[in-house]
Amino acid sequence: MTPIKHPENLWAIIEEHFGLRLPRKVWTAGHSTPLDFIWDAISNPGRDIAVWANRSGLKTLSASIVAALEFHFGKGPLRARVLSGSEEQARNLYEYWQRWCDGLLSRRLLGSPGRQITRLDNGDFEILSASQKRVRGAKVQRLFRDEIDETDADLLAASVGMLAARDGLPARTIDTSTWHRADGPMGRLVASADRGGVHLHKWNVWEVIENCPPERHEHGRGCRSCALGPVCVAKAREVHGEDQRELGLAADCDGLLAIDDAIRQFRRWSRPQWEAEAECRRPSVEGRVYADFDRAVHVRDGLLYEGGLETCRAIDWGWRDFVCLWVQSDKSGCVRVVDEYWATNGTTKDNARHVLARSEGMAVEATYCDPAGRNVNDQTGYSDVEAFGHCGIECTYNLSRWAREVANGIDLIRAFLRPADGGTRLLISDRCRRLIEAFEGYRNRQVNGQYVDEPIKPQPHDHGMDALRYYFVNRRAPNRTETRRVSYV
């Protein structure tokens, strides 16, 4: 077996020794392929790597190939562990691993591969059960975490403690998953990948679907009757820039996902689920209060405070948490959230000082808050509104029944997110990371398994969403509402 020198050499090795012709074509800007991921993994043994890809998108298969290649070429001792999001995923991974042990790794085996642990002459490979005890075990150099969006967040956090470099072998994580939930582990990984030094690969159904042969697509005629035809043709028109094209993109693809399997998914899933779990556009919006929020539409890089625009603050006091948002409005009526401050377990006076420091140089017209902020604290003898007032921050709140009805504030925000006349009138600065996560994670409650249009109370994203709502019900409220401004200066 020749050393791996470049991706084409790797592709040939995988075809010869794994019996797979991995897809090599990218159809969406910024995407990768399974071959790109494997090449990155073996070329950069000290790099943390993650894959965001579609359901049945060769993620587990590709990660198992990485593990097999590392054991085949490595001198060891190499210790590798796999934490799987479900028993089904663990079984899939084991089936792949057993195939590689019967072939490429057969000369390195010390005994038969076990359903949990396999011992080789240069290390061991173990599939872990999802328990706190198992993820706090021996130190390892490779931690493969499969379908992390289906794995308990505490287990993921604990598992990192297993990593330790040894004998010149760096330690790293290789994470793979479909992004199901905006506020789940995969969402947090995607949001922090750059800051956390994780190299993120992404592909979707079009990078891994098999080639549609001429006898099936009939140069476009067959696409008209194919269940996948509408999205397949739409993607081809996007890729090739041909508005009248009738031939679907699968005619150009070279993957391993069976077309019939993709059709089965398309028929059984809702359109939002298809877009989330097949096309990997964004996580599923099912159950989200603000389903129309989309980073690509509503988040702006480098959006900062701009002098001369109407500027307000919106705050929410929680039992432990405090949030302040800086909100501007331009001449067209577009609302822009340009900054945020979040604190936990801070005193009211400390929070006020931070707000004032962050507001330096800004012309703030008003600070909006929850009417509950006027309630006197039993321990301090004064209210949050009063404490802010003594620090020089006058607070304004709305006492009307209309404004205190949560649904009315939510409807106002939704109207700005996606106006009936198109576009958007609400932009969020990319520096407001916590607010962006709140938009994606703020969820409705369920009744008998069905979502109702009413937010869960309490939930982690309450405070950011409540603060923004106080801005809207005060600044954007109908004229009939009663607003009160309080000063203790």
C-alpha cells in the first residue's frame, strides 16, 4: 500500500482497499465532500475536525475510514474511542469497523474485533456506551463523537476530559452530525467552530447522492415524473445558472446515497425537515417561536452603533440573569440590534455600571424594562428600577394589558422579522451572539405532542427574548397603551 500523498491518491486507496468510490464533486459554495474531510483528518492529525452533513450522508462511514487509516499507517500506541448518539448509530459504526478489520486491518488485529473494544498491535478502538462513567475513563488520543446532536450535552462536555496527547501523538476530537436543533450541541459547535479552533466541513444530499443514469432521467423527461424532480431541477438551475433547465442535478452527481432512499426521505419529511436534514440549509424550525429567523437574512457582520440614529436600551432582570440590548432604528423604520450585555449573578448596581460603561459615547433616548422591575426587593428594600435610577439610568415600562400580553410582543417582533410586503425590518449584529442563539433556541411548549403558539416558561433563552420584546411593546406599541417613565436621579 503506497503512502498517501494527495487527495487523488487517497481516493484510489479508498477505492482499492475499502471498495468505495467516494464522491468528489461540490455543488454548493463553502461545502466539502467526504473525501475532503478524510484527507483533512489524515493530513492534520492534531486538528479538531467536525462534519455537518445530511441524514444518511456518509458521515459515520467517513469517520470509520479515518480511524482505519490511522490505525493502518500508525505506529502507535494509539487509543481511540467512539461516543455514539444512539444505539442504532453505534451498530452502524460497528458494522463498518468490522468490515475494515476483516480487510485492511486484519494483520494488525490481536484476536477478533469485539462489539465494544478491538485490540490491535498498535492500540485499541472502543465504542463507548453513553454514560458518565464510560466517558470518564482512560486517556485517549482520538475521540470520535458520532451524531452529537443526539448526545447529551453533559456527556459531550465530560468526554473531552478523556483526551491526552501521548508519545508524540496529539489528541483531538472528530465530531459528526446532522444539525437537527438550533439550540442543540451541533448548533453550539457550528456557532463556535472558528473561535474554538475546529475545522468544520459541510455537505448535503447533493454532494453524496448517486448519479442518476440517462435511462432514468431521460435528459429531463424523467425528472417531470420523479418525486425528487422539483428540488433536483431547482438545484440544477441554481448550480448551472440556467432558468429553463429541465434536467436535475443528480445527473451530474457521483455519490453513494441511493436516489430511491433520497426520494423516500423527500416523501416522508416536511419541507422544513427536508431543508434542514437533507439540504442542511439550517436546523429544523419546528417548535421555534421565531421560525422565520434566519442568520443569512437577519444577521449582519460588522453592524455597529451609528451616531444620529434613534437609540434605546432594552433590559430584563431575571432571578440570576441580566440582559441589556442596544437597539437603533434608521430612517426607513428598520430596527437594528447593535450590541448586547449578558451577566449572571451580578448585583443590580454592578449591572448598571456595566450598562453605562458600554453606553459611553451613545445618545440613548430611553431604557425599556419589565414592569416587574418596579417591585421592591425584600432583601435590599428597593426595586431594580430604583437602583438603576440612582445610578443615572431612567427606566421606562408599559403597564397596559395589551403590552403585558406576551403574544402581542411576539407578534410585533415577527412582523419585523418577516413583513408581509417582503424583506426584513429587523437586523442583528454578528457581535450579539447570545441573542442570535436565543432567536434560534426560543421554543414553544407542547400539548399532547403538538406545539402550541406559546413559549415554554421558563427556558434558557427567556431573558434575551423578553428584553427585545420590551423594546417593541414600548417603542412600537399602538397609541392606546400606557407607558410610564421613572427617574430616581
